[in-house]
Amino acid sequence: MDMYWVFYDAGYDEDVMETLEGCCVNGFTKWDRVLGKGPHAVPKMDNAVWPGYNCAVVVVVPDEESGRLRASLHELRKKLGGRGMEIFRTSAERVVD
């Protein structure tokens, strides 16, 4: 299984959720109001000095669906101009049934 970590500007939330729903995703975990700073972005701390915040979603998919999800997220990132979204993939193993 693969685990995808998707961090994105809160303004893209609807786009990300629609992409996941239209793809192969049956479940996810989402965090709203994620604060931080990326290497090529200004901080988003949801305050007067650094306004704004991000969202984060983690999705676990079977190996056979991983390529489809990756392609869908890649297309979304291109559609959004290649900014405001970071995507990471790691291997996942269910340890308790």
C-alpha cells in the first residue's frame, strides 16, 4: 500500500476534495488550519503578520490504485499552476487487522 500526504493552500480545498472523490479514494484523514512554511513559500501562521493557513490530507491506497491517484494529484497540481500544493508518497503497512 502507498500513503500520500497532500499539503495545500486552504483555498484549494474544494479542488482537492473533488479530485479525491473522483479518483480511487474510499477514505482519508484531513486536517484543517495547518500552519507552517515550505521551502519556497511565505509562512502561513493564520495571524496578522503571516495570514492564511493550509490543509493536509493523508490517503492510503492499494498498490494497484497508487498510479491512478498519483496521476490525478499531478494533474490537479498542474491545473493550479504548480504552486500551493505539495505531495509526498511513502509506503504503508497495516500492522493491526
